[in-house]
Amino acid sequence: ISNSRRWSIAGLLFASGFINYLDRAILSVALPVIAIDLHLGPASKGVLLSAFFWSYALMQLPMGWCSDRFNLRWLYAGSFAVWSLACGFTGFVGTLSVLILLRILLGIGESVYLPAGMKIVNVFFSSRDHGLASGLMNCGTRAGLALGAPVIAWLVVRYTWKGTFFIVGFSSLLWLVPWLLVFPSRN
């Protein structure tokens, strides 16, 4: 593939990392308000905050295995859609159990980020550019942490916590358009 297409893919990986961390951060930023709405005590909040990591950690190895065996274009797009929809549908939540379920689903979807992202860098970039492409990809997560919290706080104040999940989750699906246009259909 062309050099510009290759770097466009790296830029999309940056953007997915940014979105990945926005999705994760909503719960942490909005938890005080969510806890009031859903009547959550400290133990429930602890379980809720850890639920994402149960599936995220558990799915790292299977997702790495899948990244080595399946079409990366569709594996990444499908996982991205799962995590975006899990985030968006969180805006409909009215109970702790459904919220935990959606956080687990978010973790499953987001577990594609590092294994598939590193595989994509390995496949599309020469060893001379692996470090820069990997750095660009992972910079998205740090930018999401640095910029995400104030943006999410503003969204929560302006549109409520449910509205924030809707906005961030469902608008993230727009990322799939350039991904499907730029990423080669065969890899």
C-alpha cells in the first residue's frame, strides 16, 4: 500500500486510541452523578469500576490470537463497533447489573486495541518505522486521558451522564467510515 495510506491507518489507530480512552473515562468522571441516580454505595462503585477490566484483561490473549489469524480490517472494525455501541447504549441504563454488563462488553470490544494495533503496525510498516507508528498509535490513548476528562466533564454537566454516553458512544461509530475506506480489504 502507499506510504500516505499506511500513515493514514496509523492516524486512524491514534484516533481509535483517543476514542478508546474517552469511552473508558466517562464512567470515572460521571460516577458521582451515576452513583446518586442508581443509588450506588462504595462496594457497588468498586465492582462497577473494575468490571471493564475483567473482560479487557481476559480478552487480551484471545484477541491477540484472533489478530494473528483473522482479517484485521474486519476484526478491528467489528470490535470498534462493539465498544462504541456498548458505550452508547450505556445511556439507556437504569440498573447496576445492566451497567456492569455493558462495561464488560466495552472491555471485550476495546481489548482489540493493543494486540491488533501492534499487528497492524507490524504488517504495514517497515521495521525502520515501527517505533514511530507504534508511538503515534499509543499517543492516542494518552491524548484521550489528557484531553478526555475535561471534555467529558463538560458534556456531563451540559448533557447529563446518559447524554454523554449517547454522544460519545454513537458518534464514535463515524470512525468506521474512514477505517473501511482506507484499510485494505485483504491483509
